[in-house]
Amino acid sequence: MGENRFVYMDHAATTFTKPEVVEAMLPFLKDHFGNPSSLYSIGREAKEAVETSREKIAQALGAKPDEIYFTSGGTESDNWAVKGTAFSRQKKGKHIISTPIEHHAVLYPCEYLETQGFKVTYLPVDEYGLVKPGELEAAIRDDTILISIMYANNEIGTIEPIPEIGKTAREHGIPFHTDAVQAIGNIPLDLHGKDKHIDMLSLSSHKFYGPKGVGALYIREGIEIDNYMHGGAQEKEKRAGTENVAGITGMGKAIELATANIEKHSEEIRKMRDRLRAGIQEIPDCRLNGHPEKRLPGNLNFSFEYIEGESLLLMLDQMGVCSSTGSACSSGSLDPSHVLSAIGVPPEISQGSLRLTLGDANNEDDIDYVLEVLPQVVGKLRAISPFYKPASVCEK
């Protein structure tokens, strides 16, 4: 059935690179190949391209250009924010606050810091994955030196109360970092408006139709942070290494496109998602994971009882549907999702999870097709399960 169909519903894992982005990059992969640190003309051209993209990213986020530092992607940005802040402030204290549902690019640096004498408090989240600002307030200590809480979760799509969290951090004089990799291009951000209390913010180009291998870290002016890369004097001597000029140029174009009409675009994606959600919820014995309303416009995460998630993915793939069970960065792990475990989903149910994330590669025909094949696949897998007994419709 899916032989001639290709439906991509894994935009949270990566996105296609838009033609306009590729076109912007091409000159710097061919004729304009100069090193931005060189003084001759093609070097100056490369430098100008880097700074133009820095301005575009700053404008899209409501930041200043000199607060944007280019990196190799979201993982480096997260590592730099967490480790750089911890090591620069360790004389003031060694206590960090985060959550158990962070991306591993935050969780693993925190675990590493714990081996170096730091203490990490992982705030509990509720059944929807939300942090309660009051519990953050209660967790702050005199030696707390960093708060790192993601803007929106990559698996279940829940959007955290970032303005309230940031306000609490600022009142206590604690630097606040947020991993906004999933938020950029999906919901509006304003670092000098509603998000003004964010001190550091991570973003990754390939999540908003830009190239892979390039990202950025917003560091608010005046924030103390150690260098993560040492070598040359690039990025105002904060992040060494010859700049990825083509990638940076593509990223600048991509964020410009992704944020141009973001409210209208997000609403279009949300309407498709809600129709898909309503159809999936007709399948018995499933549950929607994450907050029903406070979630990214393209994100759906369901757990289907009596089904193994990998089998579900493989059968959908045979039908031409690309999806995931959770984070693409953890796809090789057989362990239950740490995010679903944190919101109280039992392991036997979380193993049957499916994440569908919509974006610019989708249309209404894709929704029709998934709603046609997904119930069939679920039915086939349950038919061979010795534990399945038909029960109730999906939890709303």
C-alpha cells in the first residue's frame, strides 16, 4: 500500500533543507571559499556573510548580534552553556537545577559535572511534563549557580512556563539556560520581550529547515561563561575554530524564513495536527503523552498498549511513513524513554510509543493516509499479542 507513498512525520528529528537555503549556501561552497579571518577580499566576503547571518539570527530572537555565538549544533550549545557556566562559577557554588526530561545534551553534561563534585537537583514534572515554578523556587540554594530547563520537550512537545521560570532565576541572580532547539521556528520567541529573563539559549539549524552541523548559543551580555573550544580568536575569542561559513549562511537564511510569518504558519500546522490527533484517538487503548494544549504545534506522542514501538515504526516505514518512538538521538537504546518514565508512563506502555511531528513536508493528504494505515498496523500488531484484550477508546 505504501510503495508509492512517502510521508515524513519526524520533523522533530530533522527537517529538509529548503531550496532557498541551499541557494544561499552554494556561493560559499564554490567561489567564495575564503577564511573569514583572512584580510584579502574573499576572506572579507566570508566574514561579511557570517556577520550578516549573526544579525538575522539576533533579529529573529529579539537579541543583539554580539550575543549570538555560532557552534556546531544544539549538542555543543547545550554542553557549552552547562559546563561553561558551571566551571566559570564554581567558586560561588556547585549546585545546578535541571529536570529529568531534558535532552541528553543537557542530562549527560550534568551527569559528568556530578563526577566533578557538582550537585544537581532534577525537578520533578507533572503528568504532562510541566515544571511547577513553585518547586523551582523551593529547590534554589545559596550555592545554586545555574538553572537549565528546556523550552519545549523534544519527545512529548510540552512547552514549559519559561517566563515564570526565568523570572524566578533572575530574582535570585542565577543564570538561566534553556534548550530551545525544538521551539525555534515553531513558536515565537522574544529575548528582549516575554523571554527577557533567559540568559542563554541553544538552537540548531537543522530543526528549522537549515543545514546540519551548525547551531548557535545566545549568551546575554554580561553572563560569565568559560570557553568550550580553545584555539583561535574566532567568535570574540569565546569559541575557537574556523567558521562553517556555508552552514552559518544557510542557518541565517533558514531562521529568516522560519520566523517570517510564524503565527500563521504554526496555526496551519496545528490544524493538521489536531485533525490527526482526533483520528488517532479513535484507536482503542492508547494515550496522548504531553500536555493537551501547552504543546508544540506539530507534535503528537501516543502510547499504544500491547504493542512494541520498534515493530510499529518498521511496519509504518513499509507503508512509507517516517516516524519515531522518541528522540532520534536515543534511537539505538532499548531502555524506556526517560521522558515518558518521568511523567509516570509505565515501561510496558511507554515501549509502545509513537511520535509524529508535522512540518512543512506535510499536507492534508498525508493526514488522510496516516489515519488510514495506522489503525491497520496497530490492529495487526495487537492481533499477534498474547496479552491484548479489546478495551476502551484512547484517553483524551
